Amino acid sequence: MNDSLLWFLPFGLQGLAMGVDEFWFHHRRTLPRGEWMGHALDTSVFLACLACPLLLPPTGPNISLFGVLAVISCLLITKDEFIHQRLCTGGEHWVHAVLFILHPLVLMATALLWISSKATPLAGIPTPPLTAARGMLLFQCFAVSGFLAFQVVYWSTRKQPEGAEPTINNALYDELGERWYTATDDPVALLRSESRLRTSWVLSEIRAHFGDPPQAILDVGCGAGFLANALAEAGHAVTGIDLSRESLAVAHRHDATRSVIYRAMDARVLSLPDGRFDVVCMMDFLEHLVERDAVIREASRVLRPGGFFYFHTFNRTPISWLIAIKGVEWFVRNTPKHMHVYDLFLKPAELRDMCARHHLTIEVVRGVRPRIFTWAFLRLLLTGRVSDQFQFIFTGSQRVGYCGRALKIA
Ligand SMILES: C[S@@+](CC[C@H](N)C(=O)[O-])C[C@H]1O[C@@H](n2cnc3c(N)ncnc32)[C@H](O)[C@@H]1O
């Protein structure tokens, strides 16, 4: 066979295997959202590898960058094996196995073609003419970009199979006990860290709007009382409600003021009088249940006109899926299954509409995200532990998490 054709063989076989996998197997079984988003991520990293030879000269640092991306890409494509174990037929498993072999071969061929484009050809290895190699890589880049566009458009618009989205796991809060306050090897440590940012913001907001007098404040889904206890320490009259009695017991133990009224109650039907509170808070709560409209209606009912509703939740974007769901699952130890469910994340515009239906006007929205490029962040990536130095910060973008304030009108 012609030497040049041999070089292109892995690319052709990979394209064929990917086509069979996507257009036969995936199309027939349909992909859960988490899986297709993961596939789009695989394709993006692969595309970044293919773009290197087209955009960069084959210098030492550039080849090292390619090497790192190629290793990440090879590992990334195997990440769905746990999902495949449950959902795939033998035929699909076989195609995946073929792809796992072809993927590193394609990346190796890409690197060798790139290096051979230097003035000195590879010693003793016949390579295709430069223009053919470049044309081949360019074609590959276009084809993979088209495939990526197809994956995103097709799967984001195709109806999810009934019951494909898992139900949210709220039982995990019953098991935490003192770990609410002490664990560093659990995502609850991220919640503590986020809570530090939100608590000081809510306190400064209340001071700015109402001055020093104590306010009547309801913390809905208060968990172990991170916010409720801090508000009570600042002198406010606080009620905290949650479905988890175990969490409420922890909250009560940590209430230094002994003043917070903790009650087991369902946020969807609050047994509290109309207009009873100056402030209602829902921190990391709205993404934990389906009936958001009902809980916002209840929050508004118990809030007096002129009172404030403070919230924090997650946006429904690919980046929040990557950071708040997958990033936490991959890196933070002991992350339980379905702690967050993508479908329950809320876009700011959806929340705005829900609030407006119940006499709440959103006045302020602020993006929230973890602070990266810090030792604490690096430590988390390397050890799976969230230290007390780990921080969240406010940011202009609301694409990951966001918090805000709404005013109760008449
Ligand atoms: C992520 S935790 C947030 C706790 C707290 N707001 C914080 O920021 O630390 C979510 C809480 O919502 C509670 N929860 C879930 N569904 C609820 C409901 N229908 N009514 C009241 N609480 C609920 C859970 O028990 C859990 O404590």
C-alpha cells in the first residue's frame, strides 16, 4: 500500500468507528444529558489537539503542550465506562474498545506528521508530502468541528427519555451530623466556604437597608444553620426551617445565641403567618427541589411588603454542569450521587419570571464562582480535600452560580 495512505488509515478508521458509535448506537439508545455533554467535552479536547499542528510551529514547548492535551484526551474518553456498563449493548462496548485503541494512534500520527513538517524529515520513516499532511489535518479539524456542532445542537434539542434525569439526593443531609461543620473530605466543605461569602454579603445588605434594629428573618432550607446562626449572632430574630431534622439538631447545637427557632417544615407549605418576616433567605436551596414556584410563592406570602428575599442557586449552563456537577464529582472526596441534578439548575431569567409571578422584583443579581489559581484550589485538585482557605468570590458572570436580592412589592 502507498506509504501516505498508511498514515491516513487511523484517521479514516477512527472516523468510521465514531460514525457507527454516534449515528447507530447513540441514536438508538439516546444519551442522558450528562453523557452527551461529556462527549462534547471529549470532542473539544480532541479538537484542541488537532489544532496544535495547524496553529503552532513544532517547537519543544508546543510539542509538550500537545503531549499534555493528548494524554488528557486519551483519559477523558474512557470516563464514561461507568455509564456504559449500565446502558450499552455488547456491540457498542466493542466499538468503544476499538476507539480506545485508535484514539492514541491518531494522536500519535498527528504529532509525527507535525514534527515531520520541520525541514528535517523523520529519520528513516517515509512521510506523506507536506501539503497532503497539512490538508489532511485541516480536513480532520473541519470534520471534528462539524461533529462537535452536531453533538451540541442535536443532543441539546432532542427530547430526553422519560426518567433519564436522576432525582435529587436530599437524604444525604441527614447523614452529615457534625461533619456539616468539620469535614474537609466532603462537598459540604464547599458549602461552608460559599456560605462565608454569602453570609457577610447578606449581613451587609441587611445593615445597609434596615440599619441596626433587629429584623425578623426566615432561613428556608437552613441545613445546619450556617447563615441562620450568623444572623442571630448579629442580633436578628431568626427562624430556620428544613426538612432534615438531623441537620436542624446540628444547627441548634451550633447556635451560640440559643435564640434561633429551628423547626422541621416543608418549604412548599410553610405553616407560618402571612407577612410575618422582614427578610426571607434561600441559600443553595432552589436547586434542591422541583416545586420552585410553590416555594417562592410561600416565601413571598410570609414576607411583608417592602421586605427582601435573598437567594443563591446555580445557573443551567454547560460551564456550571462542568464545574458544579462534574468538577465536584471528579475532584472532591465522598461526593454522593446526584447531590446536584442539572435539570434543577435555574437560569436567572426563569427565576426572575417566577419571582415576578409572586410579587417579588429582582433588584440585584451577582455571579459567584470559586477562586482559582490559589494554593487551596490546587490542593483540592491534588488531594480531594477542601481546606478552610478555599474561597468563593463574586464575579461579573452569572454562568456558574449566582445570588441576589428581590423586593416584595405590595
Ligand atoms: C444544600 S443544603 C443548603 C443548606 C443551607 N441553606 C446552607 O446554605 O448551608 C439544602 C437543604 O435544603 C433542605 N431541603 C430540601 N428540600 C426541602 C424542602 N422541601 N423543605 C425544606 N427543606 C428542604 C435539605 O434538607 C438541605 O438541608
